Amino acid sequence: MSADAVDGETAARTGTGSDGSYGPDDGILVLEDLTKRFGGLTAVDGLSFAVEREEILGFIGPNGAGKSTTFDCVIGTHPPTSGTVWYDGEDGTGVPAYEMVERGMARTFQSFRPLRDRNVVENVKLGLIRNRLFSTAGLRRETYDRAVALCERVGLGDQLEQTPDELPHAGMLRLELGRALATDPGLLLIDEPFAGLSGVEVADVSKLFLTLREEGITLVVVDHNMRGLLELIDRAIVINFGSKIAEGTPAEIRRDPTVQQAYLGGGGT
């Protein structure tokens, strides 16, 4: 690894300011002192970290740690109470979700949200046309072909005509990923992809994530399957009660006593 690469990795872990703070050029996604309160509840508490381009970052924490709320603040579902979100060098703090999608960010959900009355390829095809009213009858052949290519990309090439209800759980996950990829993202926020999957399915989905990274997409992945996640990711950020408690490589996270306490003694996995 070159000196520049080492310096870049150190910056992503610790911030580059003299006080350890982060700036818009420290990664493709940068959070600085992000805080979200709901009344008297602080769900995210002064959270700061940076995500490098084409990195697979694990975002880890026990139930209720603030992971989904952080995703909501990043993509604009909920504006943060304070702090800053930078995406691709631009301030994205409080920007609505549809605009963040237009800028190149996408999110998947653990609770899948397909249109149940449309088949697989139609669900993906709808994601290719945004921000205007349209009729599916008027979509061009080119759009259909792009949708088919996306289905093949996520492993659904043989299930184009099936409805979502006909897909197994792993197939529904792949459909969720296909719909997200239809927006042509540079960054994917992925929520609990391994939930409900067998060991073989986890390995298959992990291969897909690695392929997406090779294609230039950055991934931030939340999951409670610590074994599967730590085998996939380059680096992890661990939070508890809305605050960062650890970050590092999978090996560092495995042996971190603070992380072990958070999972084994502070609320479970």
C-alpha cells in the first residue's frame, strides 16, 4: 500500500482536521457531528465518520442503536436536528430523499416494498423513470431492455415474469437491489440484507455486493449477522445509543471489548 493510500485510510478513520473533524472531501459520504432528536429522545448523538469511494463499510450496532435513523438522516427521509451530511463533496443536510436519489444515492429496506401487481421486470422498469407521470404502456423498448439487464445483474434473469409474491425471500432481496440500482446510484445504503437468509444465500448475496463494488459502487451495509458482515466488509463503524463506540477493520472489531460489551452485555444483537 502506498503512502497516499495509507494517508487516505487514516483520514477516513480519524478525520483530517486538527481536532479530528471531517470535511466534505474526506470521502464520498461524510457525516460530521450528526444528531437527531425526537422530543426528549436522542436517536443519533454527535455521529461523525467518512466512507471512502468503492468501500464496503459495515454500519453495526445493537437493536435500537440508531442505525436506521442515521440512514434516514443521510438520505433525507428525516432532516437531522444538527450536524452535516456531505455526499460527493456537496452539502446534503436535510435535502429531500428524492433529490438525494437524483444526486446518486439509493437505499434498500429490510421490509421490501415492491408493487405486488407487477412482475419482476416491471418493478425494476418503474425505477428507471422518475420524477414525472408516465404510463407503462408508453415505455420504450430500450427501457425494457435496461430493466432486463438490471434483473440479470442481480440474479433474477430467469424470474422476469414472476410476481414478487412468487419469489423466495432471497429473490425479494435481489428485487429490492434491482429497484435501487435502477436509479443508477454511486452509493447504496443497504438495510439488513442477510436477515432470513441461509448461509449459502448470504455467501451468494455477498458475491453480488463485491461485484457491485467492482463496478464502482460504494456500499454501506447494516446487518445483525456479524459473521457474514465481517467477512464481507472492508471496515466497520459501530454505534450504540446513537454514538460511535468503535471503528476499524473486521479483525479489530472482533476483538474490541467495547463492541463485545455492547452486543453481549448491552442489549443483544
